[in-house]
Amino acid sequence: MEIGISTFVETTPDTQTGEVISHAQRIREVVEEIVLADRVGLDVYGVGEHHRKDYAASAPAVILAAAASQTQRIRLTSAVTVLSSDDPVRVFQDFATLDSISNGRAEIMAGRGSFIESFPLFGYDLDNYDELFDEKLELLLKIRDSEKVTWKGGHRPAINNLGVYPRPVQNPLPVWIGSGGNQESVVRAGLLGLPLVLAIIGGSPVQFAPLVELYKKAAAHAGHDASLLPVASHSHGFIAENTELAADKFFPSTQQSMNVLGRERGWGPYTRSSFDAARSFEGALYVGDPDTVAKKIIHLRKQVGITRFLLHVPVGTMPHDDVMRAIELLGTEVAPRVREEISKWESESK
């Protein structure tokens, strides 16, 4: 069972002062967070790509590369790369370069993204939303599998027997499919034999179990060994010394961020009662003391089949020291408990 962190490198207004941290400062903080995550024994750190003012990471591979030379073991992934509006050649080159700097620790998490700012920014039509992802994923996998590439599509100039360099240390370079819980996307990942990441940020995580089963059935149908394919989840959360402290620290920035998105997307107000319901044992928020969070992750593994858990922290801008402490607790207290319990459970199940 792998445990890690994901971030969108948020730069939202401070809930107390209204001040906004600079993109430069937040990016430097994230590098420090990755270094700490490596030091406390976490397995993976993911940085999401966005192209808007309240998120500082438009180039995840660059941020991850800054941390690569300061870390030893932790895997470094996008979370996600918005492949639909990017060039698969450059995506592969960027992450192959990161793979070289980190000596084989880079991963790509390919997704459509839940925001649309990158499409007009890079000259793409949202009417081609689905077609763009399918075509560009095909090209990315072709580049991954062969040094010389011949390819033709509808939204990018053709490639005729050209080499794509550098080649990564890992062969193949890991490519995961990020999904918000859409059946079509999990079936696609299964048919391609690619690892799956589910964004579980609402409702009950147990409701995602049928999607994992669907994914594995699709993989088996395509001739892949489904038992070897990892499944990850990405969920919001925060850890502190006690559960009420964790909730009180995490709620203000989470509420602010969720209400901004709510106004953009027509959701209702995000209230403390909604927050408290979501951090119940059956909810999708992993907020609490180490024991509480560990028990929820163990439950997720046993009920849904998740083999990698990414705690998304913070949601909105929080004090850097609080985020660092949450990462420390995840690595030193939560992860060992989860690994021990899952190892024992798996041994008893054999």
C-alpha cells in the first residue's frame, strides 16, 4: 500500500487577512514539502497542472524536477497532466527528463482536467474535448513504446519516423489515467492496461468499488493481468495531533475554495455541516488525528481495492508549517499503521 501527497499549489487569499501568497513563494514551499515527504518515508508526491491565478503550477514537471535532486526515494508524478491541451511529445520529453534527474522516479498522470482554461490558452476547441484526449493519449503511448514514431491524427501535425528524446530511465515510463469516476474513463484505462487514479472527493468512497471492478473486468477482457494493475485514490484531507484541531484548521480554507468553485459551477454553499458530514467514517474527507485517518485509509483499501492513497493537502492556502506537520504525521504515524494493517490483512487473506 503506497501513501503519498498531492497538491494543486493553491494561492488563494488567507482566510484571516485576505493576503495572497506569491506564486514564487508557494512553489518554493511545495519543493520543501516534497523534500519532507521523502524524508518521512512517503511513497509518492503529485503536482497538478492548472492555468489560472489561484493555482501556481502550470508546469508540474519543472516543480518536481526542482525537488528531484534533493530527494532519494519518493516517486514524482503529475496530478494530473492536462493531456488534451498539451503536446504529447513535450509531455514525454519533460517527464523523461525528470526521470533522468530523479534516476527513475517520474510518472505521468494523464487526464482531461476539471478546469477548461488551458483549452483557449493553447488554441483548442472545447467541442473536441473527448477527441483531443483520445488522440493525444494514443500518441503519448506510442512515443513511450517506441524511440522512433510514425503517427497521424486530426489535431496535431503528423510525425514521420522521427525520434523523441531523451529516453527515460524507466522502460516503460509509467503513465496513469486520472478519472473523476466516469465509467468510460475507467474502462479505457482497463482496456489499455494502464494504472488508474480515482478522484474521490465527494459522497461515500465505498461507492467507487463498482468502478474498480469494472476497470479490472475491462483489463482482464483485454488480456491484461488485472491483479498487477495498481489503483490509486486522490482525496482531500488534513492531519493534526487531534481530530477537532485538524477539522478547525482545515475547514476555513476548504470552505473558501469550495465556495469559489461552487459559484463558478452552480453548486450550493459549502457549510460546516457539509464538511463535518464528509469527514465522518463513511465520508470522502480524510481529516483527523493519525489514528482516524489511518483507519479510513485501511477501510478504503479493504472495501474499494485502492493500492495507492494520495492525501490532497492543502485545499486552499494554509500556513506552511501546518501543511508540513500534516505531511510529517502522514509519513511517520499514518503510513506505518496502514502498511502494517494491510500487510497483516493480505497475509491472512492468502
